[in-house]
Amino acid sequence: MKRSSSRRTVACRDAAKGLILDYCSNSSVHGVQYFGCRERSGCEKFWWFAVFLLSLGSCALLIEKTYLKWDQTPVIVSFNERATPVWQIPLPAVTICPQTKALTTKLNFSNDVGEFMHNHDISGEKMDTLLATLQLCDRNFHQVFFDPSVFPDKTTNQSYASLIKDMPILTQENLGDCSIRSELTSCTNLFSYSLTEEGVCVTFNGLSANELLRTENIQTEDSYLTSINRSTFWTQEDGYSHQATVRTYPYRSLGSGISAGISVTLQNHDFLLEYLCSGPNPGYKILLHSPVDYPHISNKFVRISRNREVAIAVKPQIITTSTGLRDYTPEGRQCFFNHERYLQFFREYTQNNCELECLTNFTLHYCGCVRFSMLRTPRTAVCETNQIMCMLKAEETLLEMDVVTQGNSEPNFRAKCNCLPACTSVQYDLEVTQTELEWYRYWETFAEDLSKLEGTQMARLGVYYKESQFITSRRSELYGLTDFLANCGGLLGLCMGVSLLSLVELLYFCLVRPVVLWRNQKTVVQVKNKDEAPEKVLLAKSGN
């Protein structure tokens, strides 16, 4: 039995050696044929084996680098080959907020604040109106003039938002001579109200609350958006459908220049304005944003002074994403499609909406309440005026969080928000020009009685696209699977002369060829056994 087992081992070893020599003699891989060549000396075989290992290692290193590039940076942002006409995108949404926060007809802010600071002799609805106005004052007012922590809590059941809405500074009646695409129209048709941290503002071309907000998750006591226009034939990701007409909402421009944009006249009266709360510039803050963005004024705005005419030439910067990237993870492509990222308060995902929701959640975490203008659930408390510094500190802390916690292994609150850009996003580059608006002298030329306009202040705003076409950017695959395989094949061919057939050849000698040899050997043994059997019978008979 031992001799039979030893013979079988020797036979298997000889068969394996023969198979290897057969592969080396017939392989298409460069250098391998020298390993089994009987005419080569041992020194030559060692040389070729070392060169083969060096080539194999170099190829593996290069393939690893290619894989890391494919895995870690699979996306490239490049310019589109063709220009896009501006009529394929909507005009930017325009939100206008007055910087004056109190009307003297509603509240004598300076006197009431001074009266409270001296003898605290204010109460009831008047006190609540003062507290609501204080929430609109800028940071310098609270840091330099008055400490908001000394003010009491609101006492009436009326919310801060409703108190602010009861004393609007900029109403649709204050807007005059509105036009879109050189066509005069009612400002009521173009503008709707928006509740922001600056108070009650007016917005052009924004989406309605039912389209932009998850109204089922939001309190219903105060309304945030009053627009009723529906974007039936437009979405942020797909643009306008083929059913869209020239007048489809959101409104779009048909070309470049002010004649294809919008313009609006803003007017107010000197004797109605209060300066202490908002400072010495009683003009307006203008925010240009995407129709799917909720307006957040504080950090991004253009300032317009009274008696000035301001023209804003807009150059859109749009980034789209190829369908080939939909199979990638959001972290890999560095953007979210609308269906991939759920926001509690917004139906439309944008980076701005995500960051606003993140600020809301962090303010709730930091202060136990949220600002009156922030979207909230029915059970979320609204911060009192004496908590203003806490809200400002929460915003400052959130902004500093990435820098302060840099290098920590645990993700911070801001990182957990994960506010990547939307896969289809738009930003606006603005060119602002302004000149003095001598409207009073203009009206004098009509020889009309201007006494009724005494104390009136006006400003005029125009928004339009600078050019009739623009170049969009596009996220696409830097290395797809096909590109990766092609690069690997090129490196294998360069370093070792390997092709796909070389791999098939290796599999053949590893799997198919041994089975064929084993079956052939088994057939030979069976034939040999059949030939030996009669000989044994004849020998047995002759022995008898």
C-alpha cells in the first residue's frame, strides 16, 4: 500500500511539473516561456523570473493607483459642449425685505424702549408688539445698546409672527409700476409674502407652501409663504416640460437685458419710519435665490438705498449631473438627488434648505426653542425676546463647528446634517450697478401738484439675465467601469503583454487541461488492465 501511494504521489508531481512546463512553453505572457526552456541555464531562468516579478509588482502598483482614483474621485465636473438658452431656466426668485422694522403709526419704538428701560412701565399688547419688533433688530443693536435678557416674556396669546405681520413695513401697496418682460402688470400678481428672519418680506417667483414645504409636519398657526402659484410644468431636476408655455410658472426670461427681466418701484414715507432698530440705512435688502430655496436673508443680500435705481445683471451658474452617476453613492458623487435626502420641513432638497433646517435643529438643541421665522412642528417652542443672544450664539457656534472640531474622530452636529449640494443646483453671479433716482424732478415735468408726495422716498429695482445663453457645468464619470477595465488592460499589456485571452489561457491550464489529462490517463490504465487479464489466464493454465 505504501509503495502504491508513493507511486501515485510521484505520478501527480510529475504530471503537475509537466503541466507547468507545458504552460510555460505555450503561454502568451511575455517572459514566461523562458522559465521552462531546457536550453536555458539556471542563471538565465533566474534573470527572467526576477524581471517577471518586477514587471508584475509594477503592474500591481499602477493598477492599485488606478483603482484608488476610480474609487475615491470617480466624478469630474466639466463644461457642457453646448450653450443653454436662458428660456430653459426660470428667472431667479427675488425676495425684498425692508430694513426699517417699525412704523411710527404702529409703534413709537425709540420712546417705548426708553420708557421700558427707565421705569418698566409698559405691559399688555403694547409690550408684546415691542418685544416682537426687538426680534427684528440687528446684532449691533443688541450688543451695543440694549441687553435683551432684561426684557420679559410675551404675555398675550398672539404669536410673535402674527404680531410682526400686524405691522408690515413693505406691503404690496408699496410696490408700484411692476413689469415683467416689459409688460406692466399688477404687483399683486407677481409678489407674495414670505416670513423671514427680517420680518415680513415680499417674494417674486417663489414656490407655494404646498410645493416647497412639508405642511403636514409644520405648525399651522402662522403661515410662512402666501404664494398660490403652482409650478405644474417645471421641476428643479428636469426643468420645463414640453407642455410649458411662455407664461408657465415659475416665470422665465426670453432673452437678455432689462426688457426681458422684471422691474419694480419701491416707495415709502419718511415720517412713518423708525431708525433706532435697524440703523441709519432705511433701504431694502434684496436676495436672489432659486425658486426652490426658502429665503434666508441675513448672510446673502444686496442692499438698495432709497432714491436709487439699481440694476442687477444675473449670470446663472448651473451644475447638472449625468444619469450615469445615479448608481453611485451620494458621498461618491458629492451631491443628492431630490429623492435621496429627506428633509423634515422641505419637499425640495437644496443645500440652502438643508442648512436652514440644520440651523433650526441646532437652535432647538442649543436654546430649547427656535426663532419665530424658523419652520417648526406644532410642539416646538418659539424663543422669547430675552433669548435673542442665545439664538445668535447658536448660529455663530454652528458656523465655527467645523473649524473648532477639526481632527476629531466623532462627527459634529454640522457634519451630521450632511448638507451636500443638490445634484441639480443653481447659483447666481451678480453685477450690480446703481445711479441716483431723481424721481421728484421727473414728476415735476408733468406740472402736477406734488404736495401729496412730500416725504415720499422711492427706489427702483431691475433684475435681468446678462446674456441670452450661458454654459452649464456637468458632473459625469471620470472613470466608469469600462474605463477602469480598459486602463487595467492597458497596464497589463504594457508591463506583461497580457490580454483577456491570456487570462483565459491561464484558466485553461489551471482547470480544463488537468481534467483532460486525468481522463486520458484513466483511459490508458483501463486499456492496460484489459490487456493484462488474458495473459494472467494463460499463465495460470500453463501452470496446471
